[in-house]
Amino acid sequence: MIDKAKTVPVWHEILHIDKETGARAGLLHTPHGTFPTPMFMPVGTQATVKGMSPRELEEMGAGVILSNTYHLWMRPGSDLVAEAGGLHEFMRWNRGILTDSGGFQVFSLAKPKDIVEDGVHFRSHIDGSKQFLTPEKSISIQENLGADVIMAFDECIPYPADEAYAARSSARTTRWLERCIEAHGTTDTQALFGIVQGGMYPKLRRQSIAEITAFDLPGYGIGGLSVGEPAELFYEMVAETIPYLPADKPRYLMGVGTPDYMLEAVRFGVDMFDCVLPTRIGRNGSVLTKGGRLIVRDLKASRDFGPIEDDCQCYTCRNFSKAYIRHLLKADEMFGLRLTSYHNLYFLIDLMNKAREAIFEDRYSEFCLEFMDKWGDGRNRA
Amino acid sequence: MIDKAKTVPVWHEILHIDKETGARAGLLHTPHGTFPTPMFMPVGTQATVKGMSPRELEEMGAGVILSNTYHLWMRPGSDLVAEAGGLHEFMRWNRGILTDSGGFQVFSLAKPKDIVEDGVHFRSHIDGSKQFLTPEKSISIQENLGADVIMAFDECIPYPADEAYAARSSARTTRWLERCIEAHGTTDTQALFGIVQGGMYPKLRRQSIAEITAFDLPGYGIGGLSVGEPAELFYEMVAETIPYLPADKPRYLMGVGTPDYMLEAVRFGVDMFDCVLPTRIGRNGSVLTKGGRLIVRDLKASRDFGPIEDDCQCYTCRNFSKAYIRHLLKADEMFGLRLTSYHNLYFLIDLMNKAREAIFEDRYSEFCLEFMDKWGDGRNRA
């Protein structure tokens, strides 16, 4: 491990594998510290996790956070961030950072004809200016930003997509990965993860895995899942994908962040997750609880002076009542959104910590059953 | 002092008076702690200082915060707050709280014919429902809220107002004060402050002072200033008012919170201030600096990696650059508003702390000159 650290800035140390499932408990070592896995990564799109301060994120136990290459490229510009000393210094976050490639946003802004072999033509969502993103450009921006983990430029294949398109797109993602690796200079400080695609076709998924992992990268993302497909298909793809990834590398299931999906993916050996869900639903006045989502804003019981969850140790629950949070949300007070967002982020970070404990104790399946029994379908309730 | 504490829940201990001016350095003792004066009180209209957490307010050195009776009466209701254990418990603020009477908001919602001897008829700004606020009702609501200092129900006379109106209104404020005192039951835990009015007429001001202070209350507010009058008139009224107030009681200049006005009022012996300015301009992307207001949002120098103020010890300035804050504001990120609001609140709290030090050292005039030399006219600059 120590030898490996000399050449690979980020690596995953597996400490225990649950005896019954393939769930893994480990440590992700990065230039900005070592963090427990499985982990949930809060999303800080524009160099800030919406509503949170860096010290609040530290307090709630966040290890690695995710930031978005496309957004920072457009505003304030990656050269400005580089001049500030990199993203860690710019936003004053001294733990881990992972940046995506910008591909996800750029594909959503582009028309099919704008996607060419060299890259993707699109217009900025801010000023409408013409832009062009390529694998080389994505790596260059991510090197400017200076995250610990950077992601290869890929196409996140939408759902549904026919098999021919998925095959062509996945093959291009592999070719783009090769260009990313070629362009990547800061291999001693930034770990490049490749991304597996393949649509909803197990054969294409396995082919993509074979191609992507052939490059022996420090870690791998699983892309193109949780993009609108039915739950059964998601579960099938997880089961058909994860076992084919190299056992000794971190596995990052991109954009996934509902408790049920995360727990199922951990079962198959996924180590990392990210999702905007906790801050997004927090800003809409909803919170995650063991019994599913709760719309605090619409709570009928305005006189409920208990916390969101009795046994939750987060700053919100240790201090504030549902009645107070409901009042803040009804009065459109910023602090209400801070409190719901804080709780939701803590909920998912803590869920992964509890899953990790269960893995060490070889009772991961039991843990999932207990959790899902209370969670049910996770539907909103007020 | 100790004897007095037994019967008066809030009292002011003067530790030093500046030898040249009448500026006072002291301590305000309350059931929730003792706080240095002169003091700036952050405004927490709806049971939250906009954007801030209680622990951030503590960290920046806030002692007493102000909350608004009208707003809390309308939403969530003062009976709900009482059921939560009072405002301190509801919003988890363990230091001092002062509530206004609700008069200011109610008068702004009422037509002249709606103001009668018994009280003020108006319609709720939330649901348009008919409401009636009286001195007795204001005290009852404030007793439910449970602040350390509660304010008498008065009319804040608008500017301009003719002398006959100002005289009639001030006389009614005195009659209403008598009813407030009569209605006030929790005299052992909540200090009732009377409010001096009199418009912009020195004779009426002095008459109001004579009437209000005859009740020997634990403290006095000075109302109806900084309501749109020219600066010279404000300064004249401060000079014509403050010296007539009892020397041994705390003096609270209501709604004043620009550095120049605060420093001038401290010179004449004012001890307490409140204003929405720091959080309001913070939410508009402006910050207070020793050189006047700075519109961070419009900063041309997007690559200014220094703090808002080099020698400021606040959380914002100790950690974040103008370039980062500007980015957050341009990107409409909540954390930007948190950082500007934090700095602005700290700026005014710290200004009062520095004024206090200067008073102890008998160099208050010098301190004001030095400050105003840099502050200039305090105009916005970007």
C-alpha cells in the first residue's frame, strides 16, 4: 500500500468484506486525508455545498465532496480558481474533492448533431456563448481546479437508448478515456477515474468494463444509472456490473443518493456515491427520516416540539424542533433551509457510517432489512 | 446594584464615562447573561437573524438580539412560542432577547382613521384578516414570547409630522405606556422599557422624556429618529434628547445602525442600538468596511484574493477571499449571503466593542475622528 501511494494519489484500502454479501468497508486515501468507505459525497456544484459552510460539512462528517467542472468552468472560470490556489483553497475545504468531467451538463445542453468525435459543441447556460468541450479540455479544467479525484469525459447515455446507440456511445467513451489519460499530466496529485457506460445492456456494460479497466486506473465510476429507468432495471444493472469491476479499486456509483439504491449498491461492493438529493429536497422543505421523506413545510402538527428524529445526532436534531423548522420554512427564512439541508446530508453520511459498522460485523444483510422495513417505499409524508 | 437586581430583571451598570464626552461603557445585566455596552443588537425579525445560526451569533459576540412582536404574533403565534418554552427555547438562543411592541409594523399597515385611543385596527400582511393591537395585547404577546427586555406600545411618529399631531401622538404614547405598565405582570423576569417620542420638536421631546421617565422604568427607548429626516436634524434631536434621560438607566436608540449615527449617539450617552442594515445590505451583496460600503457583487476585480478587510477577525475575513464571495453572490449561492451578513453583523458589534475600549481610555472623540476619517460619507463603492 505504501509503495502504491508513491505513484497513485488516491487509493482504496479494503479493511473488511461482509461475509454474506460483497459489501466492502474500507478507507479512501487522498492527498487531503483518509476517509471511510462506503461514503456519501455531498455535492458542491458551484464551489459550495448549497447552504453549508465548510466547517459544518466537517462537523457532519463529510469526507470527499463533489464539485462540477462545467459550472466552475463557466463561472468563475477554472483559471481564476487556479490563481486562487485551486478549489480547496478557493472554497476553504481541506478534505477531499472530486470533480466530474462536465460531460453530464454539456450533453444536456447539446443537440445530437453537436456531439462529434472530437468533443461536444454547446452554448453556455449563462450567456449563450458558443463553447466546445473535449476530453483534453475537461482534463485541463480539472487540473486547474485541482481536485483529488478527477473523472474521465464520457457520455452519460440517457434512458431509454437503443442498443446500437448505446454501443456507439460506449465505444466513444472508451476512446475519449484514452485521450483523457494521454492529456492528464498531474498524475502524482490527481487520480483519474474512468467511467463505465453501456446503457441498460448487460453485454455492453461488461464490454465497457473490460475496455475501461484495461487502463488500470486508480478507480472507476459507474455512469448512466439512476437516469429514469425502473427500479428493477437499476438493480439488475448494478448486479450485472459491479462484480466485473476490479476488486482492489474504488467503485463510484455516480449520481445515486437515495437510501434504498445506495444500500443495494453497497451490497454489491460500491464504495462511493454522490447526489444533490439531500440539499435539493432540503431547500423544498423536506427531510429524510428512517420512515421515509417528511415534508416539514406541510406538517399539520405545528406544535410538534420534538426534533426531526429523536435519535439523530446532527446539529439540527440536537437543537431545533420540527415546530421551529416548520415556522422558518413557512416564513421563507434561510435558516430553515440550512437546518433541513444539514440534517439530510448528515442522514446519508451517517447511513453510510452505519452500513460500514454492519459490514465490519458481518451483518450487512440484516442491517439493510432493518432499514428498509422502516423506510418502506420512502414516500413523502407530512 | 445587587439590591436592585432583586426587583429589576434588567439593569445597566456604568463602568466608565469618557472624560471629554458623555459616552458610557457599561454592562447590561439580564436574566440570560451580562453583556457589554454600548452594544449593537442584531435583528431577528421572525425568530431568526436572517441567514445566521445561534452559534454563529454567539461566535461573533452578539449579546442581545431583537425580535419582532408583530411578526411572531402573526406567525407562528405567540401562544405557540409560549408552548415551546418561550422565544429563547424556540430559537435556541441562550443570550439576551429584546422584543419591540409591534407598534411600528402595525402603524405602517393602518390608515389614520384606524388609530383610536384604545389601540390600532389593521389587517394582517399574511392573510388580510382584521386585527386589533392595544397596549395590553402587545404586553400580553411579549409576555408569551418571554424576552428579557420588552418595549412599550407607542406610535413612532413619521417624518415629517406637524407639531399638533406630534403633540397629540406623544401624549397618547404616554397614556399607552401607563396601560402597558398596568398590564405588565412578569416584572420579575421581563424589563419593560418606555419609549420617548415627540417628533422633531425639542420641546415635545423634553416633555415626552419628563412624562415617560416619571414612571421610573428599568430602561428607555428613544423612538421616532432616523425615520427619513436630514442628518443635521437627527444629530440635533440626539443632542436635545439624550442629556435629559436619567443617567442611571440604559438608553436604547431604536432602529439606528449606521456607524456614523451610532458613534454620534454613543457620544451623547446611548447604550443600545438595533438595525436590519447589516443583514439587509448583506443579502444585497454589500459589506461594511472601514472605508464605507463595498458592493462585493459588483466588484470589477474578480481576482482579488484578499479578504473583505485585512485586519478583520470575523469568520468571513479569516477564511474567504473577495473573489470567492463575489463568485458566490454572482452564482446566487446562499453561502455568499451568509458570509456577507456575518461580516456586517460582526463589523457593527466590533465597532461598539472598539468604541467601548476607547471610552475606557478616555479617547472616544479621537476614536470617532479616526473612524470617520476613513469612513467618509460611507457611500457604496465597488
